[in-house]
Amino acid sequence: MRIALNILQALILILGAPLVRGIIARCKAFLQRRQGASIWRPYSDLAKLFHKEDLVPPTASSVFRLVPFGLFGTTICVAAFVPLVQPSALLASRGDFILFVYLLAMGRFFLSLGALDGGSAFGGMGASREALISSLAEAPFLLSFVAVAILASHADFAGMVAWTLQQNIFNVSAVHMLAFTSLAMVVIAETGRMPVDNPTTHLELTMIHEGMVLEYSGPRLALIEWSSAVKLHAMLALLVALFFPWGMVSNVSAGAVILALLLYCAKVVLLIVLLAVIESGMAKLRMYLVPDFLGVASAVSALAVIFTMLDKR
């Protein structure tokens, strides 16, 4: 039964990812007093892309063709690490947060490789910027997990979540606040959201992710866009699991699972609304200010680790 529930968690992350994008877009439209598209629009966009012709630049090699499949595969593996309704996951293992971080890095490597192989100037520019941001985001990404891991005395997501579930919901430590802040900043950078990147434009010279996918079309572009949505959903779900896991089930029963799933949806919607408010209220940072943004995340995550060590004493 638990294995079936773990498979269900992974499927929810994968199949519900476009809906997360649709809700974010609808919330931003509401905040900006626009009509906005349906929350189901990302599903129709993916369906259209899967039925369109797949065009490949004449200078591209087989690497360009294989990159979307490698990216989608690594993203699916990432989704299998994240618990949603119970403190375990399909690929849960000891020290899995390190594998989680480097699977995401592998996906970025695949995408950058495809952008360079396409031969576009925008692709090379986007790949170089993605490499810069990922190298700056890796340290706070790992340190945020390390702070929670030391506090929980577990190096796996399941252990961290189980430890947090045993704590008083009103007894929030400074470590959790600092780690959450740092990880939230990294999530914004990793998923290409405002103010680091603008996910809704192809016209800016400062674009990062969109610059890398300009040469893709058809089913391969659909896989890339779906992978990006799954990554965003998985990162938001991980924030919920590590810092707000209360409501997860300990005993597997239909009623408890449904209640835990409803609570999870409510918590993710709150994060989505917060993200929409941030994106609607902040302008995009200039490229040379992005390292400062991630530098703050690094400093906050380092403080979280220091406070954790002091707390352990």
C-alpha cells in the first residue's frame, strides 16, 4: 500500500505540474487586474506542441535531439524523491538530498548542452548565464538542506520530514526560518522565476531559460516545458514537506490520505499565491545583480548551518 502511495505521489507531482503553472499565471493576472487564461491552459499548450512538427536546426547533432529526453528523465527522477502525503517517497534513500541536488544539476547540464549544440547565439548566451546561476545557487541549495539535516540528525528527506512532524507546529526555530528563506530564494533562481528570470518572454536580451529553448519546437519543446513545470512543482512540494509537513499521514487509510492530499493542495496554493505576489510586485533584476541575490541566499544558508551547530551544543 505504501509503495502504491509513493507512486501516486510521484504521479501527482508529474501530472499536476502544468496546473501549478496555470494557477500562478491566473493569480498574477488577478493581481494585475487582467482577465487571464484558464488554469488548464498549460495542458492545452502541451497537447498542441505534442501534435506539431518537430524542427531541428541543420547544424545540430544528435545531442540536440536527445537532450529533451535526458532532461525529462532526470526531472522524473527528481519528482520521485519528494514526499507529499506521507514522510517517504518512491526513491527515498539515505543521503538522498545530495542526489536530489545533483540530478537537478544534471538536467541543467543537458539543457545547456542542447542550447550550445543548436548553434544559436541566444542559446549560447542563455547556457552561459544558466551555468553562472547554477554555480552560485549550488552552495546555498546544499547548505539549506545540510542545516535541516543536522537539526534532524537525518540525511534523507523522509527522516527530515518525520523529525519535523514530531515537533510542535508553534515552536519554529531560527534555523528553520533561515533555511526556508535561503531555499525559497534558491527555488526562485533554479526555476527561472522573477526577479531572477522572466518566464513569460522571448524578447529580452536578459532571458536565461527561454534563450536556451528558442531552437526547440514540437514534442521536444513540450518535454522541456513539462520538465520545467515538474521541477517547479517538485521544489514547491519540497518546501512544504521540509518546513510545513503537518497533516501528512502516518497510517495509510483512504480518509487520511484524502485529507492529507487536501492539506497539501492548500499549502501549495499558499506558496503559489506568495510567488505570484512576489512576481507581480518586483521588477526583474539586472543580470549583474543576480549574483548579489544568490550571495544573500548563501549568507542566510551559512547562518542557518552555524545556528544549527550552536543549537546542537
